Amino acid sequence: MRRGGFKPNLTLALPSHEASISQFLTQSGTFKDGDLLVNKDGLRIVPDGKEEGQPLIKPAGSLSLDDIDVIKVIGKGNGGIVQLVRHKWSGQFFALKVIELNIQENVRRLIAQELRINLSTQCNYVVVFYQCFYYNGAISIVLEYMDGGSLGDFLKLVKTIPEPYLAAICKQASV
């Protein structure tokens, strides 16, 4: 109540996000970007926009979010957090990158691009991508756990990398 007994007539107008959400989220709760579909069961690439009939892409030793236990948070960034997780049945450790899905198109495009790159780059010198899921408003990406930390952590420790080491890294990365 304002002074003098005058009560302002305020209205709140919220933008309708329903139309924009339907551009990247199906009614069944699947994140989509072109031929890329991700839901609680995993990731699949579906050519020609056909959602049916394509199997999920699963690693040998199939993973699901229900089969992993969170140990601790090992990293944080603008896009989300990275957790150390353990597979309940095998005891294997993984890094779980959790990114809250954002309505902004440029953020969604970056997530989709990262998933496509992870799928196409299975290399001994790059962190292994195992699976990803869309569940409860977040994209969760299961990656190989590197117990030595990130390259950023390493650079903080050593400050500079001698040229012979950089040459070896570049040679391995270009293979």
C-alpha cells in the first residue's frame, strides 16, 4: 500500500516461452537439435527428422544416470559443473559434466555442437565421450575421468610448458 491509500494497478507480462521451448524440446521430454536427440535414455542421431526406429547410441557396458553415484564436484564453469561419479556395478570412475539447459539459442547450439564433436572424435589423445542424457532440465555428459586434472590446472601448477613437451603434445593432438 502506498502513501495516501492509493494502490497501484500493476500487471506483470511474462514472455511466452512455449513456442521457443518447442523448438528444442519435444513433448516427451527429448532435447532436439536437427538430427540430434537426447533424453533420459541417452543420445541418438536420427537422419531426415525421423524420431522412430533409430536405436540409442550406447557404449559397450551400457550406462544410465540411475547406475552412477556422485562422489564430489571436481569443477565448475559458466556452463555448469563437473562431478566425479562412480558406476555402481563396475566401480569405474567417470567425469559427469552437467549443463543446465538454457533457452538461449546460442547456448543450445554450443551444447549440440559439443555433443556432435564428442561423437565424432574418438581418439587416444582426447578425453573419451561415453554417453549423454537430457533429464530434469539438464544435459549430463559422461566422460572419461582424468585424475591428473585439467590442462588449466596443470598450467597453474607449472606456469609454463617447456617447448619439447609442447611439441610432443602437438604431435599427438594432430594424429
